Amino acid sequence: MNVFVADKFESAGLDALKSAGFEVAYTPGLSGDELARSVEASKADVLIVRSTRVPANVIDKAPNLRLIVRAGSGVDTIDVPAATRRGVRVCNCPGQNSVAVAELTLGLMIALDRRIVDETEDLRQRVWNKKEYSKARGLKGRALGIVGLGRIGIEVAKRAAAFEMKLLYVDIVPRPDLEKSLGLRHVGMHELLRESDFITLHVPGGPKTHHLIGREELSLMKPTAFILNCSRGGIIDEQAMSEAVKAGRLGGAALDVYEVEPGASETEFRDPVVLTPRVYGTHHVGASTEQAQLAVAEETVRIVKAFHDEGQYLNCVNP
Ligand code: MLT
């Protein structure tokens, strides 16, 4: 069986695929027509991707393709309807990197409250300013609003509970079981926006959540509140958010994801939102810890083997 790996992938995962007897083509960094041509030429039965976009033309040009595995949890980079039309299954690795994303979220919350990035920048400019940076409000007792109580939202809640924060959440599926154990309160979106000192987003990307947090939602937030997005770009209206922070209508923000993200892992990045003071940014690395990437690679191999050995599609997302 031919497996085409189109993104950086743990060497342990590549070795496991080869040991299982698969023909592995490892070609990270391709996109567009070049990717379509290479996948076609490799006669791939299975395509493994992480950040690489898989549009319809890649799927249509690969006659042998049966399975696309997203080595991560979101599948918004893959044209799932096109895959479904062609009878190609799309599987993902949910949950394997949830703790990593939650850890970054908590790190960014503390960074925002303590203004760690600004402090570091000042120190690098040889400026000592204890007076300015002694105004953090602290996390204990503050309200954290979690938008989306899925796997990542739950990991965030567990860690924030240890910081003794008040936890609010919105989700279409209420979780009374967790409400008691973690001290969570299920609320409506407007209540969450009005009451939270920190808001963190953990919902899938795509048209249903596009600009879920727009001008109107931002206007309901406290002027001291912070918003964090470690889920998908486009869920926050970046321009409206940047304007709100600049105007002092919002305390600040931290983004790991952006409305337009580069496909390549090393390239120029020109999104103006990252130039906004009090907006901290990371490079879509929420899932990128060693332990999370190993877990994702193991799950990917498990999916490919189950397909080959038993004709099973684990974590299939096609409707
Ligand atoms: C995910 O969908 O699991 C993450 O965004 C993974 C990634 O960093 O590509």
C-alpha cells in the first residue's frame, strides 16, 4: 500500500509505517498543483497531512486514493465534501493534542495578565519599569468563559479550576456531569461575554463559526477582559478585535491562529493584527509539543493500519 506523507511527521511514525510494510513517500512542503501531481504520481492509497491544504483537485487527480488522515484534530484544511463525492474517507486524530493546546491557552492567559511579552521587550530595550508592570489583576476568582466545551475546552477548564477561577461555558451540548466536578456554569453567549474576565475559544473552524466573535460580541465584553483564540483563525473578526484593543474597549488578546495562515512552516507573515499593542501571538503551535506530536503520530499509524488490515476507518469525519 502506498502512503504519501505531505507534512512534517514524527520519525517514529514514519518508521512505524515503513515497518508495517507500506511504501512511504515523505514529501513535506508541497502545495497546489505540485502536491496534486506528486500524489498522483505516487499512486497513493493514503494521504497524511497536517497543515497542507487538500483541495478537490488533489483528491480528484489521485485515482487510487481511499483515505486521507489529518494528523491533528481539525479537518477544515481538507475538502471533505469533495472527498466524500469521490468515496475517499477522511479520518482525524481528535483528543491527542488537547492537553498541549490547553497548556498554551493557560500560558497565554498568564502572559496577558502579567504582560510578560511587553516586559520582556522592555528589558531587551534595557528599560526597567517595575511601576508599570505591577498592575496585573491576577487569575484567582476571575471569570473564565470557555466557548466550546469539547476535549480541549475540558482540559482548559481542569487547569483553570486549579487556578481557582470561576468557570462559565457555552456549548450546544451542556455537560451537567462536569459542571459539578469542575465548578462550571452553563450560560448563554451574551452572559458569558458580559461576565468573563478571560474568554477562550475552543470550537471548530468553518462557515458556522466564522466571525462568531465580531464587533457586536466584542462590544459586550468588559473593557478589562482578554480574549484568546487557540482554535481556528476567522472565529474572531481580527480587525474589529484589533480596533477594540487599540480603543481601550478590550484589555487585550492572544492568538495562536489567524484569519489567513501561511501553508509553509517557515515564511514571511504579514497579518497586521500582530502589530497591535496588547495582542500577543504565537505561530499556530498549540498542538506542537513533543508529547502531543508523538501521540498524533501513533494515532495516525493506528488509523492507517486499521484501514489496511481490517478495512476499518477510525475517527471518520465524512457525513
Ligand atoms: C489541530 O487541528 O489539531 C491543530 O491545529 C494541529 C496543527 O497544529 O496543525
